[in-house]
Amino acid sequence: MTGLRAESTIVHCLYPGYHEVTENLAETDNYKNVVNMWINSPGHAANMEKDTPYVCVVVNGKYFAYEGWKP
């Protein structure tokens, strides 16, 4: 995904006080596709189904990020 970089070597939570953080990324020109893209991807859907009571979705142009946190 151009403009976004995934870190695969993180071994601890970057959010102090939270023991689980989930993240989904998407790239699309049509915002109406984002949720369906995530739902139709088993890994992304699993992230959204986790018990993370705090959620944030951010948009930057055609890039979308979903993060869920659990204290």
C-alpha cells in the first residue's frame, strides 16, 4: 500500500494501559467500499469482531485506517 508502512517486528503494545490493539488498513477511491472490503477479508473481519470497546476510523485521501483498543 503506497504511503503506508506496516511494522511486523513490534513485540509490545505501543499504547500504554492497553493490552490489545487491532488495526485495519484499506486503499480505495470510494469510501462506500471500505467496510465491505474489511468484512469480506477474514483477517480484517476478525479484527473488527474482537472485544475492543474503543474504536477509531481515520481517512487520509483514499487511505482508511481502523484501530480498536482494549484497556
